[in-house]
Amino acid sequence: MGFTPTRGAFEYIAKAQDPEVTGPELLTLAVHRNSAVRTAVASRPDCPVSALISLGHDSDHGVLRALIANPRTPLSVMRALADHRNTEISGSAVQRLRNGLA
């Protein structure tokens, strides 16, 4: 389930966490082949909504957990995650919905 960051991926993870990196660069990183990079993007409170929506279709559970924890994740994404086949993911999303997306 996901990639272990390789030496080259650490550069992209750092870039995804860099507050100076925004907009189009984050969108590019949101489709990176390494799930650790996508998780870093999904964790950002300033992540573009379009990237959050796209990441809602990710198969990596770490990415999905990051989306559930991100206060910026749209309600539509959270509802979809509440129906996820993995009970950990769906349960966390349902709990977040019950808490009013707080």
C-alpha cells in the first residue's frame, strides 16, 4: 500500500511541504507516483480544492487519511470517503462528518 520514499522522493516531499510552493506546483505534486509525496500534498491546509478532489480517488490509505484530517477537504470528498470499502477510512470519514467537519 504505497511507496516507501526513495532518496529522490525526499526532494519532492520537501517541496510538497514547502509553504512557498503553491497552486500549479502543488497540482503537479498531487499526481506524483510516490504516495508519500501525495500524502504531503493532501496534508496541506492550503492545498487547492481541485487537488483535494483528485486525491479523493487515490488508492493509498495514507493519502486518504491525510485528506480526512485536512480541514479544507470538501464535503463531497468526505462523503465519498465515508462509503470507502476500507472500514478504517470510512469510519474516520463518518466520524469527521458527524463532528461537522471540524
